[in-house]
Amino acid sequence: MKRVIAYCLLSVVLCLLLAGCKVYSFTGASVPADIHSVSIELFQNRASNGPVSLSQTFTDKLKFKMQTDANLKQVASEGDLQFSGAITGYTFTSDAPVANATSGLNKLTITVQVHFVNAKDEKDKWDQSFSRYAQYSSSDDISSVEDRLIGEINTQLVDDIFQKALVKW
């Protein structure tokens, strides 16, 4: 019985140490103990097309991810972690040709250029382009699936950015 209690206490102490140091999270993020805030500028839509709300929906999704999965406080500027950039591509292309038709599937691709700075570590900064796509049936009207596709692609892009900035595996 004493052995079980000792193991339980040891487990609790280890969990508290890991949580207190902010070294581990269930998302895989490795957030140093001195990182408390994040500032994310509005990602401007520099693509030649796309819905007017694209900038805001992408930026909001990135802010939500950093707040919920990294537990960072949102600040207007000069956060410990800083993100800025632009949506540089929003394109529709044909994919998967089929007999007697132009294409069986179409593809929406969104590209985002991201500038990242860790204000606490001058070596931890980067500029990178991230691109993701989602396919849809060529028989679908784009206006009926566009919002869903944008949501799926934004989720993938934000996950990629989160992984690059905080997981670093």
C-alpha cells in the first residue's frame, strides 16, 4: 500500500513540475517558461482573388490556436512571440482528369507567407511560405463549398504554422 501511495505522489509531483515549467503540453508544443504572450498582425489578402473575409478568418483561426493550444495571452503588439504576413495565393485548379470530362475534381489552394519572431530568443525567427489545398467535385458549385474548403485549408495552414513555431520536432 505504501508503494502505491509513493507512486501516486511521484506522479503528481512530476505532472506539476512539467506543467509549471511549460515544457510539455498535450498538443506537443514546447513553450518555454519565459514565453507568455503572442501578437498576431492581420494577415492581409495580397492574392488576386478570394473572399473579402479571408484575411480575418485566417488571422482569427491563428489567434485562437495560439490562445487555446499554447495558452498564450493575446497582445496588440510586441508579444513574446510575433506573427505577421500575408495571404499570397488563392487559386482554383483542375485536378484528376476523367474520360469525356474536363476534370473529376477541382482544387482550391491557399498560400500564406509568414514572418515569425521569438522576442526572447533572437535566433528563433523565420520567414516561410505555407501552402495547403482542398479538393472538391467538379460537379459542385464553388459558392456552395467555398466556406467549408477555406475552413479546412485554414485549419491545416494554422496547424503547420503552430508546428513550425512551437513544436519543433
